[in-house]
Amino acid sequence: MDNNHNTVLETKNLNIYYGDFLAIKDVNFKVFRHQITAIIGPSGCGKSTLLRSFNRMNELVPSARSEGKILFNGEDIYDPSIDPVEVRRRIGMVFQKPNPFPKSIYENIAWGLKINGFRGSKSELDDLVEQALRGAALWDEVKDKLDQSGLSLSGGQQQRLCIARAIAIKPEVILMDEPASALDPIATLKIEDLMRELKENYTIVIVTHNMQEAARVSDYTAMMMLTGDEERSGTVIEFDQTNVIFTRPKDKRTEDYITGRFG
Amino acid sequence: MTTTIHSLNPQNHLKRDRERKIVRALTFIFALVSVGTTAGIIYELLKETVLFFQEVSIIEFFTDTRWTPLFASKRFGVLPLVNGTLLVAAGAMLVAVPLGLLAAIFLSEYASERMRKVLKPILEVLAGIPTVVYGYFALLFITPILRDLFPETQIFNAASASIAMGFMILPLMASVSEDALSAVPRSLREASYALGATKFETAVQVVLPAALSGVAAAFILAVSRAIGETMIVAIAAGQQPKLTLNPLQSIETMTAYIVQVSLGDTPHQSIAYKTIFAVGMLLFAMTLVMNIISYFITKRFREKYE
Ligand SMILES: Nc1ncnc2c1ncn2[C@@H]1O[C@H](COP(=O)(O)OP(=O)(O)OP(=O)(O)O)[C@@H](O)[C@H]1O
Ligand SMILES: [Mg+2]
């Protein structure tokens, strides 16, 4: 693959264990700047595990442990000198189930800014909140009720609030773990449109079960599968441009999986 | 399949039905007994209270500032007793709330699984210490220290009872708050970490506010425990009904007064004796209100996450 100079994230021989259980094994792949990279594969093959290793969320699971390297702009984020809090500030995350804070819509966004060192005036903060909400295509729907609880919104609106919250602190990368799986088709399309817009300024990695969604929004696709002895550990079996993966996959298993889902 | 036929056997069904009826009848009887006892207590309390207020005006009871039913010149103002109760309870909360919250946050957010397994039982043991022990602890250990620090401290004083009571309530405050903090969904913590929040920011600014109604319920439960607590104040706080905010002075709480009269030689038909029912009724009303408030707060808390 070309455009190596534009690599944002890169894993090198990444293994992740839960206790003694090797969940993902020997993963090598890259995420390119201002591209949408989809991770697809059957349930339990380690997609979430891989995604959560990019912002060091996985280490919040007490039994989790990793080997190998993850380079973020060339720097190993698992290096002992790196503060995971700093990693998470620069690599944001949107979860499968919308999880707004039980605070007002405004505070949901302002809080992240405040803990990340925002020291400006109230009107500057107002501007940043508005910017983030516009960025997540939510502003028009909530501009008159910013002081209402974030939990009072619909599921799709909550998920866009979570996206707004993530982009407010201007990360470089946004990780999304099945962000639309809890939403209806219309809300899903809205989120997909949003991703295409966000691509201008952010790098996006998305886990999805929905083949059409991966084909519609992503530029690159990583196909994960369980491999190895007794097929227990997941790994990336094929990684390429999305149109290549979906039209001329090199690996038979990729083809089976994709056609199985399509057919 | 034979098994499906077996489970459809009407004989089985009848047997289960009979069992269910027996269990239901038994539990109903037990429920009736406990409700009946409560009703009986309230009835007795009310009856004596009404008799008391036939002799003493309810206005005097709530507005007079002196409480001297056991003396020759009798005054029936309950305020000094209420003052004593609230003073000691407030002091106890001053100890129990910050320490209990810190303990709860530590247990739910910082302690490892193994540590929690050790610490929670210790808290429960602390909760099981008889209150009379706390009472002597206050009188024989805390009061001397207070008198060293503040020489004007009286032997029996509100402060030492407050401190001992604070430690007595701490396990309750800690464990109920811990339950509330632990009930906050993991996804909320993850949302916070994913924004680059530290563990402390997450605990104090996300988890604690999300659990606030549960913590408030813990607070109110603790207050009602403090108001109703008897042994510690009877031993360490004194028997001088006084309208004062100075915790170093000897005071008397409502509960301690009831103990004093019950154990003394006050004749049972006298008006002095009847005062304890009026005071008891007031105490009951106060804790009842607290418990009702806590019930509604807890209920609201549940609705939020289920
Ligand atoms: N916290 C955990 N503790 C132990 N094992 C875990 C934990 N989280 C995931 N696993 C295991 O790791 C493997 C990969 O899980 P992961 O959640 O990454 O899969 P996934 O591809 O995201 O699946 P899905 O599509 O169902 O979300 C599974 O076998 C799972 O049981
Ligand atoms: Mg997953």
C-alpha cells in the first residue's frame, strides 16, 4: 500500500490477552490520515478489543495485557513514559450504546473542554459548544434546550451528542465501535453522512457488523477472523482499500464472509 | 418426548399450586404481624400523647424554651431537647459524611477486587459494634482529649457524643453510598476516560453526581440513625436540656431524656411520666419524615437507570 507518510496509527505484532486468553494475535495494520477505516468480522473475533487498544481503554479491564507496539504518529503509545490520559485526549471514542453524562446537553460538551484545560470566557465556551454541536449535525435540534438533560434526547440524538462531545476536544482520531447499531435506519444514515463530513478534519476508525455500512462509508477495510489452534484468537486476515476488499478479496475467507452477508 | 408429557401432568400442577398457597398464607401472616406490631406501637404512643396534650398546651410544648418536667416549677418546652438532638446529629454528620464519602469513593473507584473483599467485611464489623461501646469510647477516650484541647469542655458534652456517633454511622454512610456509586453504569466511566479525564475527575465529577440521589438517600438514612441513637448520648452527652449551639457543653437529647425518665423513679401516672410519650411521638415523626424522604429519593434514583 502507498501513502505511508500519512500513517496515523500502526500496530506491530500486536497481541492482546485477557488473563491467559489470547484474544487478538499478531495484528499488523495501518490507519491513514483523513480516511475512514472499517474493521469488520464475525462476532467475538476481537474487533472491539483492537479498537479499544488504540486509546488504551483496554487497560481499564484489570485482566487485559498487551504485547507488541501501537505507533501513533510514529510514537509507541504503550511506552511507559506515555500518559494514557494524554493518548485518550488525542484519540477520541464513540461507543456502541449512546452514553451521554446525566448532565445538561451544554455541560455534556463543556465538561470535556474544561477537564482538558479550557480556561477561556463563558462566551468562548459557548462558541466551542455550538461548534461541536454543529459539527455533529445536532445544533438545530437542540439549540433551544441546551440546559435540558442529555438523557432527554432520542437515541440517535444522544449518539450525535456523544460524537459532538468527542470532537469538541479536537482529537486527531475518532474511534467508533458500532456507533449506529442501536439506531434506526434514518438515524444511521445521519451518522454515516456525519462521518463523511468529519473525514475532512479527522481520521476515523469504525467497527461495524453491517457490510453495507462498511462499503458505504469506509475507504479502507480490515477483515478480522478467528485463526490459529482451535480458532480462538482473532487477527486481521486482510487489509486493503474498501472497494478491493468488497470486489476482489484475496482471501477466500473474506469473500465467504462478505458474500455470505450480502447473499 | 416423555419429559414434556411429564411436566404437563395435572397432578404436579395441583401440588405446586397447593405449595404456593401455603407459602403465600405464611408470608402474609408474618407481614400482618409486623404491620400489626407497628400499628400497636403507634396507637399506644398516640393515646398517651393525646392524654399529655390534654394537660399541657401544644403551643407551650413547641414554643417554650425551658424543659423542666421533673422539677417543682414545671415547664414543657421541648425545644431544648430538639436542639440537643439536632446539635449532636449535625456534629455526627460532620464526621460521617466526608469520611463515609471518601471511603465509598475509595471502595468503588480505587480499591482492587481483593482490597474490596477485605475492606467491606471490616466496615460491616464496624457497623456491628454495640452502641454502648461507642458510648464509653466517647466518655473515656474522646472527652479527655477534648478537655486537653479545650479546657472549658464539660465532662458530659455534645461534641464527644457527636464524634463517637459519627464513627458509628460511618459504615452505614459508606456502604449505602458505595452501593450507589457502584450502580453507576460502567459506560459512564468509560465515556469520561475516553475524553481524557483522570481517575479522580471521573470519580468526583462524573460518578459522584450520577449517584447523587443514592448518596442523598444514604445521608438521610444516616441522619435518621443519628436522631434516633440513644445509648451514646445517654452515656456521654449529659442530662441538661439546654438551648445552645456550643458543642462543648452538656446538653440532653430527646432519646436520652426518655431513657432518663424510663429508668428513674417518676410515678407512672404523673404528667412528668407522660412527657416521654409526647417526646417519643415527636421523635417518631421526625425519623418517619426522614425515611419517607429517603424512600422517594431512592425511588427516583432507580427510575433513572432502569
Ligand atoms: N473484558 C473481557 N474479559 C475477558 N474476555 C474478554 C473481555 N472482553 C472481550 N473478551 C473476549 O475477547 C474476545 C474478543 O472480544 P471482542 O469484544 O473484542 O469481540 P468483537 O469482535 O468486538 O465482538 P462483537 O462483534 O460481538 O462485538 C472474545 O472472545 C471475548 O469473549
Ligand atoms: Mg464488539
